[in-house]
Amino acid sequence: MKAIGIDNGEETTSRILKTTGNAYSIKLTPDRAKLSGNKDDLSYVTVEVVDKQGNRVPDANTMVHFSVSGAGKLAAVGNGDPADMMSFHDGKCKVFRGKCLAIIQSNGRPGTVTLRAKATGVKVGNTEIKMI
């Protein structure tokens, strides 16, 4: 289904909704691929449970477990669900509407940090962020 916003006869926005398949893998999308080497810099990584075509599965509600190696650490996780009372610092997070967020913090040294996200029944997601 495609919805189109029209203002004065011109298309101003559009949105496509697709029926998704079964949960297949975890997709990690950092807001930045490089961070400065100081401890005040953060990368916000969007975590999505997706189908084989890469579409977010909005009814997925699986628990995602995170691990970090290299030049950084997992600062916090969250999912936007107002009813969820899990700690932001547990290293795991249940997806809400098919997604959640992981925040990576530099350890103050240059290098690469690798974030790994795994959940039961889906392929593991990995991403790397450079600390410069």
C-alpha cells in the first residue's frame, strides 16, 4: 500500500507499507561509521529484525543479546516501549515493533569496535565502528 501526501496538487511525501515475511536476521545500522577517540562520543545503532528481503518485521518481539569487542563498549540499550521496565545496561533488549537501539561509546583509544546482536531463530547481526 502506498500513501501519498499532496499539497496544492504536488506530491510532498509518500510512504509504502509492505507485508513482511517471517523474521530472518538482525540488521544493524549505526548513525555514524566513525567516532572520535574520546569517551564523550557515541554511535546510535538502530537494531531491526528483518525478513529475507530486508523489511522490518513489525510484529517481532524477540530478545536481542548484545556483545561488543574492540575499542568501545555498550553504553546502553532501549526499545521505546513505555511498558518495558528492563535496565538500559543489561546488554540485552526485547525489540518493540521489530526494533530497538544500542548505543556504543568509545573507550578513548583509536581502533575498531564490533557490535554483535543475536537472538533465537534469526541470523546474527554485526557492524563495525571506527574510533579515530
